[in-house]
Amino acid sequence: MKGIILGLNPGVRIVDITHGIQKYDVREAALIIGMGFRDFPLGSIHVVITDPGVGSSRRPILVAAEDHYFVGPDNGLFSVIYHETERLRVFHITAEHYLRRERSTTFHGRDIFAPVAAWLSRGIDPANFGEEITDYVKLRFPSPSMPTGSTLEGEVIYIDTFGNAMTNIRRKDIDALRSLKPAGKMRIVSKGKEIAFKEYYSQAEDKELYALINSMDYLELFVFRGDSSRDFGMRIGDTIGIMLM
């Protein structure tokens, strides 16, 4: 893929975000690109390929969202971006002359997505690659809820390689809850266990389960120099509750 890109635009700069996505895990890839793209300069082109449906009828797409571009399969990979951005256009890639002449059915990253990204980096307008579409695939990512006026309920949506369990509760959600009862004491509970809040990892002095706000501004459960999934059985979908007392 890098060879194809550099062959079409030798001056382009290529940066790898990760090659560590779990095999076939489209949801994990969607979360990673959705949380990370804004750290890159405006005009960046993001090629994202977690593509278990390669060779099937799933469409290749190009997404233009808030001065970033995303190239990949239409399998829900860009669902977080669809939800998080306002200025959004999605194109079904059909313009044959921008693709590799000889194409396999098993490596669209090399034969479709890499050349499209390279031509895009040379200034080709996104609309030139195909027709704009609105029926692109969107995965459902759960949002936190408020069962009562003093309770916030969310769930684990991602577990990283350290075993840290990231939830769908953000700092802004907690701040909104606290504003309803500024003098209230916050309790975090999961699996019937109350979880103490810390500011950073090494503030934990034992191997208990703790919570903090991570670098992406999401509530995360962790074990310092441990693994919350191994040591406490944290799993994607586990419920997290925050109560103000």
C-alpha cells in the first residue's frame, strides 16, 4: 500500500496510527479513528482498512468531514466520524481511472484505497471519485443514559492492550451530572463494586479496580500495572453507574 501511494505521490508523508486492531473488529477500528483523527492536521487523509468483507458487494467509500478525508470500506468503519462531525459528505468510489489497473478481490487496500488516497493527496476533488451517497453503513454505539435525575449509566465500549476498560461516559457527561447537585458525592459502581476515582494511574497504590478520565476524555476503569479484564473480568458491554449522593 505504501509503495502504491509513494509511486503516485513521492512527496507524501505517511504516518501509521496503529496496526494493532483486533482481527475483523470493525467497531474497534471505528473507535480508534474516531477518537484520533482530530490530532492530525487539517487536510489529512486517513486510510482505514479493517475489511472482513473485502471482495464482496460492500462499497469502497471516500468521506470528507471537517477538512479531513477518510478512505476505506463502507462497513461502518467511519460511524464515530459520522456521529461526531457536522460538515460531512460521503462518496461511493467508482471512478476506475483512479484505481489500480489490475485488481484482486482480496487486497482492496492496495488496489483501491491506497491509489485513491494518493490521488486525493495530489489535489483531486473528492467528487471526482464517484457519486455522493447518503445510505452509508452506520454502526450503533451506545450513549450513556440517566435513569434518574442523580444517576448516569453507561457501559464499557473498548478494552485496550493494557486491559484498561474505556466506557462511553465522557468528562462532559460527568460534569453535567455534577452540575445538577454540586455538593453531592460521586459514587462509581460496576458489578456491585464501588470504584474509587483517581487523577492518574500511579495514584493507585494497590491492585484494586479504579477509575479515571483518560487522555480521550472518557471514563476508564483500570488496575495500576495490572489488567482490569483479567483481574476483575471487565468486558465490553459491562454496565457502569455513577450516582450523586
